[in-house]
Amino acid sequence: MAHIGRGFPSRPVVTSRPHPLDAVSTLGVFAVGWEFPELTVTTPSVTIGLDVFAIGWEFPPLTVLYDTTIGLGVFSVGWEFPELTVDVPILPGLKITRDGEIEWRGELFSLTNQFTPLADLTGWEDHPGLASGNSEKAQDHGSEPGQDFAEERVVSGVIQLRDDQTFPDSLKRIRRLLTVGRDETEYPLVIRLREETLLAYGKINRRVPTVENVGIGVSDISAQWICSDPGRYSLLESGIHVTTASPGTVSHDGDVDTKPRLRFHGPAVIPRVRVAGRTLAFNVVLAAGEIFNVDCKTGTTIIGVLDYVPLHDFSVPITDFEIPPGDWEIVYDPDSGGDGGMDVFWRDRFM
């Protein structure tokens, strides 16, 4: 028996296989990590600059399917850096480890190698001669006392070359070290006596080798150095940061005045610094971020490419700004600004 009513056709079902599709897909945030090898540089002062370099990576092929969750498999990131070259100055005295050793221009003269210092060093502990500042009295005995200044330091020693195997090479090596320089440049001379290591700067004045025993690989070479600055210095340079709100204390453990290096940080108007009754001031305005370097030993002043900065009217000459032995308060007092403060660097100086 037939039923009366309405009939509904069945809903068709269409299926399709997933198929590749060229599409632009947006990836969520993910991290790429890398690790650089540790870089260690031992130097008094160095700036390392890297050339421009590119970091490249490659991702695995990405296939997108309908109704599919997209996932990235493990992949690696590779890069290549240019070769890193760092040129640093020789740290004077770095090779010295025992009493009696001498280091000249980075070369060690020691019992531990073929260049042995003999026990006849002169001029190192001696007080140099004096250039008297006294003036004769016109109508009386004696003279009027004046400021005395030490003359240049002359250091003499004998280095025994003992090398029966490669004597010609060793002789050329020490001859090259103990020869006249190309210009007025002085080089570090470091000597350790009685556990005290001190530094001076000088030039070779004389080299006299003996020739009697060269057949058995031995020559005693007399050497003489002349140091225009008679002072001898500590190997390490001390330094402090001083602000306008907080004066600093300079502790100079030597026995004669030493000339510091100064570094002023802009902004500052008429940077001025005082220590031990002397004031050094410059007629200059430093912009924010500018660095002003002053070397009181050489008298040089540098701001960027500018290598001359005029003194203020009430300033002492640059080379007269010195730190006496002992502990001294140092005050930074520019006309205005000076929030960045200043740095003071010095070495203990011994006569």
C-alpha cells in the first residue's frame, strides 16, 4: 500500500583528494638562535671593527594541502663571517716573570733564552743629573735657588748572546733590535729589579758586541739606551671617573709628579679641572656625545678630527698640569653642562 507524502532526495557527497597548491602562507613568530665563539682581547686599549657581512639561511620546501596543519621540520641556519683581524699594541712588561729580566720593544732578555742580561746594569736606579735652575747672585756668594729639572736618563747594560746552534740568526735578531730607529719614536724599556717592574721609553744610543768567542756561539753585547723622559712608570695605568657632583681622589704612589691623560664627555661649556692647586681649562664648547682627549705629557688635545683646542685665559699650560705624589682630590667644574663627567688616567712615576 502506497504512503502519501513528500519525498526528499539523498544529499550528494563529493570527495576530493588533497592536492598541492601554490600559495603564500604566513608563518607565526619563531626564533632563530646562534652562538658565537668567545672573543678575548688583552690590551690597554683597542677598537674592533667588523666589515659588513651577510647572514643567510635556507628553509626547507613548504607544501600546503587543503584542511592540513602546516608544520616546519627541524632546519639549520648557516652563516659565514669574514676573517677577524685585531692589531693591538704590545703590552709592555707582559713577558717579564723574574728579577733581572729586561724587555725591549717586546723582546725578552732573560736567563730562559739565548739573550741573558749580565749583572752590570747602570743608570736604571741612578738619579739622573740635574739641570740647575739656580741663578748667580750679582753681589753676593752663591746663587738664588730656582726650580731644578732632571736630565735625560742613560741606561747601560750587557746582554750575553749564547747560541751555539743558530748563532747567525740570533745575532741578526738582536742587532735588529739594538739599532737606530727610523724617526724620533721612543720604545718601551722594562726592567725588573727586586720584584719591582718599571717602564721607561727610550732609544738605542750604542751597541758594542765582543767577537772573541763568536766561534763557540757567545758574544757579550754592550747596549746603551737614552730616555728623554727620565721618569720610570708603573706598568698599569690607573683611572677614575669624576662628575661635577662628585669629586674624585687620585692616589699617586710614585715619588715625582706625573702628567695624566684626561677625557671630557660632552655636553660641557669651558671644561675645567683642578688638582693640587692647579687649574686646567679650555675655551671650548662640547656638544652632546663629543669626546675631548687631553694628554698632559705631550700637550696634545683632540676632539674628533680637531687636534688643537685653545686654553682658557686662567689655565696653566697643559704640560704643567701634574699630579704630585700622594692622595689628591680632583674636581671637575665646567661653566655649564658636564653631566657626562670626565675620566682621569695616570701612571705612578718614579725617579
